[in-house]
Amino acid sequence: MSNCDVKFTFKGVLLLGGLLWAGSVFGEMRVFTNDAGAEITAELLYGTEDTVTIRMEGGRELTTEITRFSAEDQEYIREWIEEHPRPIDYHFDLRYEKKMTGKKERQTNSHEIKEEKWVYDVVLENRSRVLVEGLEMRYRIYVQSEHVEGKNEKEIFVKDGIIEVPAMENGERKEMRTVSVPVMESVLRDGYVYKSGDRKRQSDYVAGLWVKIFLDGQWIFVHSSPFIVAVVAFLL
């Protein structure tokens, strides 16, 4: 396991806290005039090229065409929308499958050894309703190992990686593959024992995957397999 990047002794459970984030930009209460000459006191919330969503004094939200306002208010609303673009609600669907890409067996005087290489095939789908460019997928693969010299306990090894994600249209999927991680199973041959009292059979196991999606250096999406939630904090 020496070619993994970091290792942790598995002695307890750390529960990970969640992260909630939201963003919205509100205007100030303002008196608008509609195309019938009636005055409306409202707060601008967000808009598109043709429509604007406002919050009335009583809290009710209303989406209407910009042309329903006076010419002066239309100019004000369009300038406000240009200066306050609506934050994008980034959303992705992420699926992954663990696959073995290599295997070999060998024997020594004392051991029968199996060595394997594993990867994760990841499929990321854009559900943000807009074209998304400049994404970066940072991931961490966790391997649980019993091959701890002189210790009768497990350790967690991790392997980090980064993948630049091509531009994705809404609904588009991208297939990606992580780097490989090695795992090993060793069995003592008959007549041999460990002086330390270690198990006769020792195995490694690819335990989980943690993925974070970044856009322009900002974390916008995270996904982890169930095993990770009960192990260690993500340190990317």
C-alpha cells in the first residue's frame, strides 16, 4: 500500500457535518407603475430577458412580463436584471461503479498472495438547466487494509485525484475513470504463523469514493458512498 497518498489508523468514527448553501440577491422595496397606471410596491427578486419575478408587500411572489410596467420602470427593471443575474442552482447526478482492472497471483515460501488493481468508473450528469463549463472533479478513493505491520488493526489508505470535466449541456452525461488503487490479499501457508498474532488471512478492500465538484475554485457539489460518512473528513 505504499503508493497510496495518505493513511489513517481506523480507531473510531468521525461523523461528517453537512453543508447548506443558498444564494439570492434581492432588490429594495420600490413603487412601480403598471401599464394600467396603478402603483405597486414590490421588491425585485430575479428576471429573464422577458419576465420579472417580484415580491409584493404582503410576501406574495408574482412573475409577469416586463412590458406590463411603465416605460420608465421597464428600463429600471432591465438594468437591475443585468446587474443582478439570478444565481444558478447547480445540480448533478453522479453514479459510479467499482471495477477490477488487473490481477495477479504469486507465492512466497510463507505466503500465497493475490494482488489486484481497482478503479471507479464515474458518470456525471448535468441537471443544472444551463450549460456548465470549467468544472473540476476532485475525488478520494478509500482503501481499508489489514496489512499493518506489527499491528492487529485496520488502517485506511486514500488515493486522491483530479479530473477536468469538459463542458456539459443540460442533461448531458460525461463518463470518467479514476486512477487505479492496489489491493492485496495474503494467506499464510501451512506451518507459518505471525509472531505478532496477526490474522492468518489479511485482506485489503476498496471501501468507498468521495467526489467534490468545483467550478472556478468554488465547491458546488459533493457526493460520497455510505462508508465515507463514517470514516474521516475530506481534506482536498
